[in-house]
Amino acid sequence: MNKLSNIPETMYRAFTEERYARAFVERGKLRLRRLDLYRDIEDGCRRDASEGMGSYVDNRGHQWDFEMGNSIYVLCCSDAQVDVRFLREKFGAYIVRINDSASLAHDMERFMNASGMRTFNGVHGRRVDYRKGAVTTQEFDSMQLAILSITQKPARFAPESEYRFFTILSNAIPSGTGKRFLDINIGHRLRYAELVE
């Protein structure tokens, strides 16, 4: 499996507070949130009650819903196609542009390895699929279903133009339990990131 599928070179990440945006750029500090927590997030425009669950309808009209059993942690970014004004309004006024997204993934993975985090093959990345619940003739293997459960969202979220970095803890902590966040501290200025004024 390609760990960083179709990764855009440039991405954006919004922050609600300047101190968090600066900590990201200047020290490589960031936080991955457990995916299932987005089901109950306080902000109603960001909440997705089906987050972390995949769904499709096969060509016979049967609906298939599925979910992984592990705790999945994500860092949500937006690709260069996103409207930055939209990001500011929905997610926070402080925008960081990431000019080398693959380097961010590699830096996060190096930190996890050095910290002894046990994951399924480190940091992965995928574009979000905004066709949750759609009819498809495609047949999926177990790996494809797992990826869909991590990356599918309803069509109403499409303006976010999201790309997700994610990691799956290998100690099989069930979804809904375990740590709420994974804190990453790369420990140096990210030469590939800048605050957008």
C-alpha cells in the first residue's frame, strides 16, 4: 500500500489561535485527534456523526456500513484548491501553508519512531472521499474498506478539500477508548511551513 497516496505538494492547516499556528511552524508542535472524536465535536458545522465509518451502496441496492476497530489519529489539512477565506471562516483565522507535505509526514513519522509509538507502518495520507453512501459498482477488498472508513465523508464537506494524515496504533485500542490525542513535537522550525498573513 502506498503510504502517501496522491499527496499534494502544498497544503493548508487552519488554527483558532496564533500561538498554535506559530508553535507548528517554529517548533513543529502539532496534535493528531482520534478520528471518532469528530462524531461529537462541539462545533456543529464540523461535527460528522458518521466520522470513521465507511458506507456505500452496491449495484444490487444493498447498503454496506463498516468501521475499523483500532484507534485512528488524524491531522486534517486542505489541499491548494481550497478557498483560504473559507478555511479562515470555518476553522480559524490563522492559516499555515505547508509547502512540502511529504516532508511533514516524514518528520511526524521520525518523531513517532523515536518516541517508541507502535503503529501500523507509520504515517499515511489520503485525500478525503466525499461520496459516503453513494452507489458504486466497485468491489472492495478489506484494505480498501479500511481506508474508506478513515477517509469517507458526506458530500456536504467537499468545500474543505481535505487531505488527511493518519496513523493507526498497533496495540489495537478499540475506537472510543484510549488517548484522545497524539501530541507531536518535531523540535525544530519547519523550513517547509509558513504562516499566511
